[in-house]
Amino acid sequence: MYPDQHNYLKHHGIKGQKWGVRRYQNKDGSRTAAGISRRRATSAARTKESVDAIYTAMSRQDKYFLGDDEPGKEYLSVQQGEYVVKRFLDKEGDIPVAFLDIMSTTKSDELTVAIGTHPAYRNQGRAERLAVKGVDWFNKNADRLGVTTLDWDAKTTNSGSRKLAEKVGFSYDARDSDDEWAAYRYRRQ
């Protein structure tokens, strides 16, 4: 026994634990698919409150433009946060006022964009700055992510979103558009 046994901590590890090996890591040090998904969800959860504040301030029509017009519906649940590949926030001081999410889809070779601006901060170029950042990020990271296309879907009645998509380099895709939704595609340059 140690003379001062109450101030002594001894740790022998956890049964089955392999030292230096992380749960969500491959042998080469890269993240597993579960690790990537977990990291995305954690990252999106950190900024969820900020994005929810912007989303809550939007009118029902604005939420309809994002494809969410159900009363009381949140933008993304914590579980859906794993689909956020990259999030950009624009702040006025410490207050988040606009966001752009680049999200994974069910198709493995493409990503999609979701963008929103607090109504009090519209027509100031904030969404355009975020869209340009998003396109730049996509161009730099498309090879690493193994994707070829970035999609931007806008309600046909949302002329602002449609103009912005074209302004930052997206092309109208008539094949995937219909009476309600206009589809835009961006291919890495």
C-alpha cells in the first residue's frame, strides 16, 4: 500500500482497448465512413443553434423556398447534421445572419446547396459572398470528396435564388426541372 493512498490514481486501460487505435480511424490514420459521418454531425451540431435562429426568423414563404413549409419544423435535426459536408456562416458582429450548407445527397457523385439569409439582412450581398465561398471550397475539395457536381434547387417562384445561382456559375438544367423546382448544376472547374 502507498502511504498516501487517497491521493493516488491508477489506470490500467479498458479491456479490449488497443492503444493508439481510435474507434473511427482506419489503420492508415484516415477516418472511417462512420468517423466522417460522426465528424460532420458534430460540426453541424456546433452551429445548429445559429442556423436555427436564422431559419426561425424566415417567413413561411422563405421556408417554402427552401422546401420546408411545415409549421414548427426545424431546418435540420441533429441526426440530419451528418449530411452537412461544409457550413459557411456570415455574422453581423456575433449574430449569425446568413448560412450556406453544402450537403451530401443519396447520389454519391454530387453535393447540394441550401442557403438562407435573415430577412433583416437581405439585399446586402451576404448570400452572394457565401455562395462564392461555397463554390471556391467545392472547386478545391471536389477531388478529395470524390464528387463531380454541386446542385442548387430553387422554387420556380424564387427569382432571387435562381439569379444568384446563375451569377455564381451554376447552369440551368432543364432535364431535372419541373413546374415547381428549377434545377441548377455546377461542375468543378
